[in-house]
Amino acid sequence: MLISIRELRKIYRMGEVEVRALDGVDLDVERGEYLAIMGPSGSGKSTLMNLIGCLDTPSSGDYVLNGSRVSGLDDAELARIRNREIGFVFQTFNLLPRASALANVELPLIYARMPTNKRRELAREALEKVGLGDRIKHQPNELSGGQRQRVAVARALVNQPSILLADEPTGNLDSRTSEEIMALFDELNQAGNTIVLVTHEEDIATHARRTIRLLDGRVVSDQKVGRRRTP
């Protein structure tokens, strides 16, 4: 089991008001799964993504990621887990504007203190995997939105993480480019990558093979589909 979550809760207190963003979530994710997390605004999907991504800590409950109990780790330990286990793809790309595609993809390897020659080799390979081997010297403003998101995907993959965690990855893309990016995710999953996708768009979620729906901080539906959607 890659992810095991039990009775996960996240409670925010605003003065005397208590907000239960997550209220007792149980979730298991196997290696190689392609999971979509859906729900209306305020359902808890962003909170769950932040906890799965080790960007936040739960108020209570248990979270085990790839054999490590992460629910009680401090910030420094969470940062190490994030860099080793999780590749992030965000709606806004989060690329360094004055750095080349290659330099952007190298970033996680710099944090991992990998030697320069090795990290450049791995970054180049990651860009080739997403179809940008001929764009390694281009800066983000020289790339289309779809190409920028491909750079972000390459950066997420370069450390060979346990999970690719994508938060509304097509939110800033037109429909045709969105389909291209989702086709790329399909290919990555078929190659064995575990993908957790957070989205509010039904057509994007149909690419996943399992959909979790949240409402008021609880899982209200957990549905698997027999075969992957054809792009």
C-alpha cells in the first residue's frame, strides 16, 4: 500500500468557531493507481491534497506514505519526505521566469544535493519524456501554456517520486491543450506512475480510474472504473 489514511481530521479554529475541513477520512491508494479527488468548494479536497502532499499536518488521525508514518513529522522532516516522495504539478505552473526549462526541472535535484552533471542528465531525460527535448534552453515566456505545464510535469517526475500530485493541472489551459496534458498523464500512469489528481472538472476526472468524492470533509463516494478513457 502506497498511501494509508485513517480517521484523518483537520480542524481550523477561527475565534470561537470550529471548522472541520476534514472530518474522519479513510483512504488507501495502491501503487500505480490513478485517482481523482473531487468535490464542491469547501468540501475538503484542497485540504486533503495538502495533507497527502505533506504541505500541512492533520489535527488527528494517521497517514502512512510509502511505509513512513508522516502524520506526526515536523516541518523539516516533511520537507525531506516531499522532495523524495512527491512530485507536484500546479495550476499556475510555478516555474522560475528567468530560468531555462532545464534549470527549472533541475530544482528538486539541487535540493537533493545531486552533482551538477548527474542532475542535468536526469533533467534532460525528464524533458524528453514529456516531449520537450528540443526546448531545454527556452525560458517560460518562450513556451506555450501547454509546454510550460509539460516543464512542470518533467520537474515533478525528475526525482522519480512515489506519487505525482496534480492540483487542477489544466485550470489555466484551453480545452485542446488540456486534452494533451491529460493524455500525457495517461501515458505516465500506463508507465507505472501513481497519480493523484485534484479537480472540479468532470471531464478531467474521467481520465482517472478511480474517483473519490468529498462533501463536508467526508468521503461520500469511492468509485472505480474498469478501463481508462480513450483520449
